[in-house]
Amino acid sequence: MVLVSPALLLLLSWVSLQAVAEICRGTHCYGAETGDPRPCTGAHCPGSRSSRPPRQFNPATQQGRSAHLVGGQHHAYQTHPRAASDAYPAVKPLRGRHGDSSSGTRMRAPEVSPAGCTDPDCAALVKQFQPTNDTRECRGIECRLPVRIRPKARVKSCVGEGCLVGSEESVSSSSSSASQLPPLHLSDRAAQFLGDFPELGYPSPELGSAPLGVQLTCDIKPGENEVPSEDALILHLQLAKGQEKLVEAMRAQQVVIRDLQQKLADQQEALLSQQREILEQQQRMYEQMDVVKAQYGVLSDTIKQVSFQGLQGELQSYFESHLAGLQSQARSHLQKSYAVHKMDMDAKVMDVVGEAHFPQPLLGCPSPCGQEEFCDFQRDPPQCEKCTMCPPGFFLISQCSPTADRMCQDRDECLELPNICGERVKCLNTPGGFRCLGVSEREAATGLCGHDYFYNQELQECQACSDCDGEPVAVSCTAISDAVCGQPSESRLSQTWVANVAVPSASPSGTHIFPGLQLNIRGKESSDLLSNERGQVRFLQHGLVWLDHNFAIKHSCRNFLQVGMRLNGSQEEEGQDLSGVRIEQPDGKYFQGVSVSSGVEVEPNHTFTLLLRSPNQHCNQSKDIHVYDVNTPSFSLLWLSHDTGAVAMTAQMSLLAHYQTSYRPTFRMTSVSDPYMIILTHDNRGVRFTESGVVKFVFQHALYSMGHTCVREGFSLIAYTNQNGTNQEAMQAFKTGVHYRDTSITLSGAVSVNSQDTLSFEIQSPSQCNIRYFGDNTGISMLSLIWIPSAVSSALSATVSRTGLPSGAVRNKPLLFQQISPDTPQVHLARTGEPNSRKNFIFHERGMANIALNLKLIHSCNIVKLTLQQVGGQGGQAGPVAQQVSGFMPEGSQWASIGLRASLSVQNGTAVYVTLDCIRGRVNQITQEGGTNISILWVAV
């Protein structure tokens, strides 16, 4: 910006005074140069100069020429035109007619009449200075502007008597104060001009214009009586706001670039993982192809030795097609792997297969397989399996190897012995044997099947006799029966097995027990009956089993817990829930003892597990569960052979949607091993038996109760036997009631039945106690029983004695009983006069026994222990067999209950008795009616 010198300002002031138009006032003229009035003709004085003379007409008066050419936006300068005018008040009279005519920046003067101007001619003279549409009145860029935006002419200075004093002082003092004017910034004058004419510039940024602009300003060259030179252009680029937007745009682009880089890295990682999977699949495919090729080679060599050409061709075509399919799959995997073999990461090419940090693990079993085992690659992951033994009627093709199972081939007896069935009888080959069409059983009994073969009556064909493979032969193979392997003395009718049960330790990753936590069964590792591996039991023989589990727990889980039993048939079949008991929510105040039982028919390779479930995920194993660890085995098993003739049956309860008090359940039979021996009654409320025998049963039902009377009086479950239309109570169990909570009630025992007797149940509850009975598929509402013929079994039942029961501070005191069933030859209660009368139950024959005890009492003990003790036949020391634990009585209840169940092996002279122990409290009363009983089942060995 160039500042104007004081001399130049004086010159400009003088030019302005000379350029004042001559004003016509009345009939006389008052010139701007002289004070003599002259006659007025028309609007202008005669002989006056034109308001717009040419530029070359008077060069001396053009020394104050100042041209302002402004481009860009008005906001480029922060100085407002009004502010500029206030800052420099002496600049306004500097504009002359010559300076304005050349620059085109004439400002509009206020349309007011000078002081003292009253007649119309004077007012018309003032309006003369307004710009008109005549192009002769404009010069330069002013002529290019539209008429509406042309600047108006400034009012001439008023001279004469009518002028205001302030105006005269302003005019007279303009020349004297020119030397005192402040420096004039021409850029501010240009900004003031642009403010007066906004149409000349670009629209403001608020209207969407660009923030950049160019401002051109002309400078005045020093010198006198010289023609001004060309104006200098000063370029002001305002880039502040544009730079900010550019920086913001570049930052946004950087964020987008970073996101794209992250996505590219993720995609590269995914490609790497896919390549690794493809390489692993290739390795598996190569190994499978090698195994199939080896098997195919062995099989082709064997087939070549057989003269049956049709079979050979079919097998060859099958294996060739199988190999072709494997090869095509391998090619497809190879093509896929090589298609995505290489990738571009950060402008670098990386070969994934060749990288050393991507190892290629070899497929195989996690641990080396033992003898008579091979690694089965068909499983995921691979695991060791036992080698297959060739069944009778098959011959060996290839031995068992670490990577392949033993291969066996069926022997074609019809091809090897063409006349085995005779010349007129057609022979048909079957797996493991052959069939002579049209041969009767009587003809086969004469030895038609030949050596090492017997006639199978069920299949009506000849089968190869079993090879005991080094084991002793109990029964030799005959013409109509297969051989039996094993010692003759090892055939048993019953057997027992006991084990401890422990809750696995809680792991930080999985402490919740929803939907189920497997309990570890810790017993004998293996036997001829079963094997115990990884906390579960695997059966090795056919038969029927009765299972009992005593469990004591204190928990703070929301809602309830459920302990149950589960049987899995095989890996492919879905498991079956055998039984389940609910443990209600006591807010972790006391221990609760429950017993769960079941009877089921098992086959070899069936697995049995114990589960602890929670209906929701709000149960933490490490914080909410505290299991009482008893010193005795808590799990027992009684196995019965099919030779005993026992029958197993399982039934579920029908769902009851309404609330009731007393309830007689209806059954829906789910499984039975002999439907002739056990059937349901016409109303499905009882079970009918065709022959006499002993029934071992367990009844379990889930319920939800509402009402305070439920807590005070509790529930009772009664079992009835109906003989000749008369119901007779067999035994009863008591359960403490709950209010607005889930629970379950259970009863187990053994009872003798005659032919056509029925067994039914009833649940009784107090009045004003609403109960809803329901069930699910977890075995919680079910009836399970095993019927055993009377020839190999017997049952005895008893209740507690009316006198001599322990009370007060009880410490390991025995319970006295009173027998209520007839005596049996195998077991009886010691009578009066005998040692330990009314205390010991004495066995007189070797066998297996199952004992179920229910006790109803009133106590204030912190812990109540019920223990089953055993005494040897030859006066041995007593030892605990089973134990159950319970805790405080619930608040508001009158009675409490505790019970235990166990199976054990007995000899001639073995005696058992029950002891009661109260810790930190006393026993007040034990009832001998309604809820207290003991039942003993004996089975021959």
C-alpha cells in the first residue's frame, strides 16, 4: 500500500475546489472562481465549463487523477466503507469531476438542497448533477455499468448567502487542512468503493463463492505537470480459508487410505489362512490316496487268486472309480491352492508354500497307537481304534497296521464246496455262512451243515461256529448251537460295582454348568462287566442294571439344580436321559441330600454318565456350588443277567396343565424288554404284572407349589399294590414343601407282587396348597422298574421301632426297626433274643442286595448323617457302605426327610444296620408312620 504525501494532498484539495460546479441561484450565477454574480441562462451559467470535459482539454486539472480498479470479493478487506469514511473525514471533498470521470468511481451525493435554496430553479439545478442515461455523461468503465448501478453526481458546493456556515467552513478549510490529513490507504478507498457497489464484485462467501480474490490498486507517481504513467497492479491472494479446507480434505483422504490399508492387511491374512487350509487338505488327500492305493493293491492281489471273475471286475471298477474320484478331488484342491498361491503384500511377492515360518504338520493321531490298534483317519481328529477281529466264516486279507484296520473277506462256501447242500439243493452264500434252500431244521440237525458249522434256527441258515481265539471253550459247538467261550464258573446272574463321584475342578474359561456338567465316576478301572474311563462307565456285557447315586450339595444358584443319569447308545445315536431329581434353591443356607435311581437294559459299548445341570446360565461352579464329600462310595450299580429272566420297563408321566392337591399320575410307556410280562392298566394309572416276582422301582416327579401350607406340612408320595381289587400301601416317602419354587419328589423301594397285581402311585399335599405337576425329556418325571422272578430274588420291608429310637444329642447311634413283611429264606431282621435284635438285617445266602431307606424326623442339627454299616459273615469289623447328608430344616416346616440307596455284595451271615449322627444340634422325634421305611432286595448270584 502506497501512502500519499502532504503536498500531493494539497494539490488534490485545490483541484477539488476548482472543480466545484457553478451554481445557478435565481437569475444570477456565482462562480466558483470569482464572487461576481452573472446572469443565469437555463440550467447552467453562460460561459461555464462542461461538467465532463475531455481528458486532453485541461491537462493541468488532472494531476489529482486517481483510478481504482477492484476485482474479487468485498470481504477481502476487513475495513468497512463506513469505517474508512469515519477514519478519514477529510478525504470526502477530494473527489473532483475530472478525477471521477476517468475512474468511474463517483459516489452518490445526498439529495438535499443547499441552505438558502428555496425556488424551483435552484432545486432543479441540484438535480442536474444526478447521472442520466446519456452516454456522454460517462467515461471509462462507468459507461459499461448498468444505469441502475452508476454512481450519482456529487452535489456542488454551496456558495452564497443561503449556504450553511458549516459548508463554507468545510470548503474554506479544505485547503488549509490538507497538510494535516493522515496518510490515505488507497486499498481502503477501493474497499469503500466496492462496498458501495457490491454488483461489481463476486458474491460473498456466504452465498457460495470461492474464498479467493484479486484486488488491483493503482498507485500515483510523483511529479508535477506530467501525464500519469500506467497504474501498478498489486495482487493480494487470500488463501487462508482455502488452505484450511484443503488440509481438512487431505486429512479425510489419509483416514480413508488407512482404512483401505487395514482392510488389505485383513484380506491378506485371510488369504494366508485359506492357503494353509488348502495345503493341509492336500496333505490329507495324498495320505488317503496312498492308503487306498495300498488297500487296492492288496485286494487286487487277493481277487486274482479267486476264480469268480464277475466279482473281480465289479470290485476293480469300483475301486478304479473311487481312485479316479479321489484324484479329481486332489487336482481340484491343487488348482485352487496354486490359483491363490501368491499374493501381493506391500508391493512384495511372497510364496506361501516356500516360507519357512509356515510349517506343514503331518496328519496323525495325537499319541502313538498300541498293539492291536490303528490310527483311524476317518475321524476328525484322527484317533486310535481297536483292530477288527475277523468274525466266524470270514478269512483274513491283510493284517492290522498302524495306519489301516484288519481286512476280512467272507468265505464263499458254495463256491469252495459245490456239493455242500447236495446235487439237487441250491446253495446260497450268506455273510459268515450259507443257506441250503428247502432244508428243514430236522434235516440240518443230522449234520447237513458240516464240520465247524451249526444250524441257526432264527436265521434258518448254516453259520460258522465261533472261534474262542485261545480262550477256554465252555460249551462246544453242536449241529444246532454255537460254541460258548469262557469258564463255566464265570457265568453269573448278578454283580455289583461301586464308585466315588467327584465334581471336576472349575476352570476359568468354563465355570458355568449350563447346559450340563459331567461328574467324574471314580471306581475300579476295568472288570469283565464294565470299564471306567474319563469319568464315565462303559458296559461290556448285555444285561439289566439298577443304578443309585447319593448326592449332597449346598448351592446359591438362581432357580434350581438338577442331577441326572444319561445313557449313550453309540456315537451316532442320541443319548437317553434315564432319571433326574431337582434340588430347589435354598439361597445357600444348608446342605440338601438327594438320591437319584434308574433301571435300564444295556448292551455292550453303551456308556453311562452322571450330569449336573442348571436351567440358566446364572450358576457359577466355583462360587455357587459346594458339594459335601462323603467318605463312602456314593454310586452303586447292580447288574442282572438275562438268564435271570428279569424285565425292565420305563414310563413317563403325562403332562398335567392344571393345579391340583392330591394327584394320581397317568403313565405313557416308553420302553419294555418283554411286553408280555409288564403292561399298563386300562386307565394308564398303574402297571400290571403277568407273573409273580419282586419289583424294584423308582418314581420321580417334578412339581411347582404355591402356598404357605405347602412349606409347613410338605408332600407325601405313596406306592400302592392292588391285589384282587384292594389297594394296600407298600411304602411312603416324605418331602419338605416349598413356596413359589421348583422341586421334585422321589420314592424307591422293592415289593413282592403276585400274578395280575398292579402297582400305582399317589402324591398327597395339604389343602390350600396349589401344585402343578409337569415333566420334560430329561427323565425328571418318570417311572422305572425291573421285575425279577421269585426263583432268584426276594424282598423284605420294615419301619422304625416304636421304642428305643435315638433322640437328643445323637452321635452315631443305630436305628431300631420293626419288620412289616413276611420272613424270607434269604434275609430277616434279628429277633428278640438274638444278638443285635431289631438292629441287624442278617443274610443267609450269598448274593447281591439293594437297600433303600427313607427317614422322616424333626431335628435342629446343622448336619444330619445317615450311614449304612456292614458286618462280615465271620464276625468281621463293621464298615460303612453308603452315606447320605442333609442340613437344616427349612424355616416354617414341621418335618424333614433324609434317605439313602445302595447296592452291595453279601455272603452267608453278612449283617447290615443303619446309624444316625447329628452335628451341632439334637434330634427331637423320628416318626415310624408315613415316610419312614426300609426295603431290601436280594438277588441270587
